[in-house]
Amino acid sequence: MGKASIRDVANLAGVSIATVSQVLNGKGERFSDATKQKVFAARDEVGYVPNASARSLKRGTTTMIGVLVPSLRNPYFGDIVQRMQEGLPDNVSLSIMTAETATADQTVETLVAAGVQGIVVASQLSNPPAVARSLKRRGIAMVVLENHDELEDADAVYSSDTQGGRKAAEHLIALGHKHVVLLGNQVYTDNLLYRTASFKEAMAEAGVKVSEVATRNLTKHAGRAAAMAVSVTHATAAFALNDELAIGLISGLNAIGIKVPTEMSVIGYDDTDYAEFFRPALTTIEQPVWDIAKSALDLVLQRIAQPDGERQVAAFDANLIVRESTAPFA
Amino acid sequence: MGKASIRDVANLAGVSIATVSQVLNGKGERFSDATKQKVFAARDEVGYVPNASARSLKRGTTTMIGVLVPSLRNPYFGDIVQRMQEGLPDNVSLSIMTAETATADQTVETLVAAGVQGIVVASQLSNPPAVARSLKRRGIAMVVLENHDELEDADAVYSSDTQGGRKAAEHLIALGHKHVVLLGNQVYTDNLLYRTASFKEAMAEAGVKVSEVATRNLTKHAGRAAAMAVSVTHATAAFALNDELAIGLISGLNAIGIKVPTEMSVIGYDDTDYAEFFRPALTTIEQPVWDIAKSALDLVLQRIAQPDGERQVAAFDANLIVRESTAPFA
DNA sequence: ACTAACAATTGAAACGTTTAAACCTAAATA
DNA sequence: TATTTAGGTTTAAACGTTTCAATTGTTAGT
């Protein structure tokens, strides 16, 4: 009834547990075929599956990688996680957790306690360098999905938010807008900080006025709720900090009778799947999800294999995708 | 350098490892305050975190629950997972994996090997009753997110697809449509089987013609690709097996100049967040995600605590949400 | 026949915890 | 004074593996 252990297999096969272990782990070059057969047969008969705890206790290593994202409700992160999952080597598995800023540090500890070998962090930590240092000291690999210069103790992969913010700005400038709103969270994460800073900087250079409208978070609902606040600024274009927000904003704008893009242009960020399908199709800044996910996975795996290599950083371009939600200022 | 063990804490504090263990696990009623302080201080100094493998090996129990969903790219599942995550008791964690039909069985084994205590399965298994039996024999709790009558060895939670399919049909019938298309996957899962069967049954009763258009999968892209095939049927309404498909279909229809809902009505399934924000806002069948996620979590936890109780089933209603993507047959 | 080499298998220690039981000391009771 | 009680702490076994060194047969070489 209780799960079968290696001992049950050994007894049934009439061999020692050492034999069972070696045969089942493919170290069985030296064992006779007869023995191997007996072991496999016994394994199948009792339905033996190695106890993961015991194995990783002995081996001193799990084969789990933790992934920490803010929310799986945002398809951007769903996509990242999905892609990492798909690219996973056979013997390793992902432990996915979600945590907003407030609980991110604590969730990292949960992951560590669960025995992960490495962590990919997309959530905003309270103090990334400190967490990175602590993890490194404990021999756990960490790669962050952000551009943080002071992060000496963690590998990083990101697409340039500085570039993305600027491209969004330049697009709006090129369309002739003179007053835009920056729609975003008030609890800035580092990525968003770069994104907004570069946007504002570019706008300042061009002499375009930017009004800021804060939101509670970066969801569609928050975007919709902000529509009125955006409209009273009398700006002619808006930069939403992500696509979710943009979609919500457009929906809200629509509800109060403001047409996008004729009366107001909206540009998003991320280029999630939905951007293309939404109507008006979203003009947005593309983050190369596929590359980000793949690099993050590669980097963390590599760091686990070789803890003391040089710090690695993979930076990708953020690209403007022009669709229907932006138009020239008439 | 290597991670600190309980022994390091004990040495530094000048006590035995038993003391450390007991104090740190709150069994320390009998220990003097002085000792407790020393232990805590030592723990903090060396940065000790209990080794999860060793702990669960000894305790004979992990605190991990596996979740198996088809894809995190579909916000329906993202939402379910997110909600389970949010409702999680403090000491337990979720191990989320994705697997389409082909690999679902194997992924269950991966989860088992990782030491989960229970599994919530939303993916389609090759042979659910067999998997359920096998898991039960090994003392692992399982709850399936589907309505499967022969599943004696697993708890289940679902919203009635039979009801949902019928409600979708009735809505279209009430609007006066005489020829509709059923847009869906050719690899039917059990849930979808009920969904389509009841839809077709209701349509047959009402004497409405239904044309079937198969898709490769249930994604937005598949929906868009099917637009032409749908249009050539000359049906006046379509039932898409989920919202993703519906969104894709509408987008595709639009691209070939067919207006929704004036020229064709489209109804989806799931009522994901996007249904409400999409334009035209999606008429769809709501699945009570919150209830489903919560019940699934409760049930699996309960089953872990008490493996030999009566089989539990939680069934919810599926509700029609009328928005803008359906209109009377003109 | 005697050793050497080899093939096949096993004994036993170790991984880091938890926990029941045992132990020690000092104070309380008889 | 002898004995119990209680408080405070430790000993040691166990959990299920993996793995190195040791052991047993066998066969080959001289």
C-alpha cells in the first residue's frame, strides 16, 4: 500500500539494494543481463519510483529551477513561463511561483527551501543586490529579468527598456503629438523605471508635454479605470506601461466615447499575443519573449553547472510594432 | 561556503543538533530562553535554511502539490493557476507543469518523481481512470478538472460542459439562427466532448443545421486561420470551443470583410478576462474559475489529509454571458 | 598448483533532518 | 536522607537513496 522503496525491489529481485540502484541508474555496465532483467521486472512489478527527497539528499542536488513572476494572469509572463517549460532539458523541472513586489523576497526563500538549484526572477525584489548576494553565498544560481547595473551577483537577461521607452516616445513624436500621457503604476519596478525615464527624457528633448496618470497595478481593469483620468488631461496620445493596461485603457476610453486612434492614440508595451488580435490592433513595443525565456533558461542552467564563471548578461532589442492604435495628431 | 547545515548552527550555538531542530520547529516549550536565543542568533548568523530534501525524507511528506495544465498561454488556465497559488496555505507550494495531451501521462510521472503529495489535472490524460488508479495505489491524491463518470479513483471539480454547450445552443436558437458552425479541435478532450455533444444535441432538437470546422488546436491563431473555412459554410453564427478561438475567429472574419455580429454571431466559452475587453465584447459561457480553482485546491488538500474518504465531486453551473458578439438573425 | 586479473555483486557509510527515548541536574517531596 | 518530579538537553535511530571500497567467484597466465 505505502509506496515501494528500493528495498522492496531488491528483495523481490533477490539482489542487494546497491545492485538495484546501480542498474536502475544505468551504471550497470558490469552487471549481468540476467540480473538486470530481474531488477527491471521487480521494479515494474512493485511499481517503484525513486524517492526524490532521498535522492536529492544523497546527491546533494535537486533538478529544480524556480521561476518567480508577478502574475500568471498577464500573458506576457504566461508566455515566458510556457516557453521556458518547453525548452526544458529532460531531467530538470520548473517550480513556478507568483509574487508581487511585497512578497517576492519571501517567495524566493520558499523556493530555496524547496531545494531549487537556481531561480529566474521576473518579480521585483525589495533589494535585488542583497538577495543576489545572499543566494550566491548559498550556492544558488540566479538570473534576473531586468536591467540592473548594480547587480554584480546575478546574471541578467532583458530587452532594453531604455530603448523601448525611447522608441515609444519617438513614435508618438513622429506622429506629431504635443501632449501625451504616461499611464502606469505608482509602485515602480526597476524595469518600469528605465521604461518611463527614457520615455520622459525623449519627450523632454522634443519639447512634448507629458502628464502622468498612476494606476494601482498593471491590469486591464486598472487601465479601464484610468480612462477618465487620462481623458481630462486633454492629451492626444497615451503610453501605457504594458499591453494589459493599454487594452484596458482603450476599452475605457471607448466607453466614455473617445475613439482610438482618431481622437487619441494609445501605445502599449510587451507585444503579447493579444496586441495583434485586439481591435484596434495595438501599436506596441515588442519584447522578444522567446529569446528572453530561452536565454534565461540557458543562463541559469549554465550558472548551476559552473557557479564561478564571469557574470553573464544577455540584452535584446525592444522593437516598435506599429499597428492601428496610434495615428498622426490631426 | 557550501550551504549551512543544522550542524553548523549547533556548533556555533554550542548545543546539540536536536536542540536546534526542536527550537527552530517550535517544539521548544521546554527549552530555556537563553538557549533559544543562542539558537536563533546562530541560525541568523550562518544563514541556515533547512534542507527540504532531508526534511521531507524524514517526515515522509513533502508539501508540494502538482498542477498540470495544457498551456499557460491560455489565460483561462493562467487564471486557475494564479488563483490556486493565491489560496495556498502557508506551508505548501505548487509545482506547475504544462503538458498537452500527448505528454500528459509522462508529466504526471515527473510530478510524482518530484515528490508531490497530490496533483490537480486539467490536461487530458490518455486514460484517466488508469492513471487515477495508479496514483491512488501509490497514495497520491488526484483531482481532475473534468466531468468523467468512470473516474472512480479521483475527485473531480468542473463546471458542467453539458449545461454550457446547451446554453450556448439555446442562445443561438433564441436569436433565430438556422445554420451555425461548431468550431473546434479535432483532438477532443473529454470536457470538449460533452461541450460539443450537448450543443449538437440541442441544435438537433431545434432543427438547426450545424456544420463542423476542425482546428489544429484551441488558440487565437487557429481561430483566425479557420475564418475562411467558417465563412464558406454560409452559416450565420459560430460556437467557438473557447474564447481564444472565438477571438481569433472574429479577427479572421474581420480581415476577410465579415462583420461580427451583424453578419455573423460568435459565441465563445470560458469567459476569460479578455472576453469583456475585446471588441465586440464576447458573448460567452462563463466557467466559475474562482470556484473551480478553490474547490480543486480544497479537495486535493483534503484528500491528502484523508486518503480514504468517499469520492468527492464539486460541480458548478456554466452561465451564459451575453455581450456584443451575438445578434439576432436578420 | 599459484597468483593475477577480471567480472559480478554487496556492505556500509553518508547525505541533513526529526523525534522518541534517555539522560542529567537541581529542586521538591516524603 | 532517600526518592520523586520537573526542567532542560542530548543520544541515537531512522527516513531512502547513492557510491566507494571490499568481497566473492571465475578464468587466464605462468
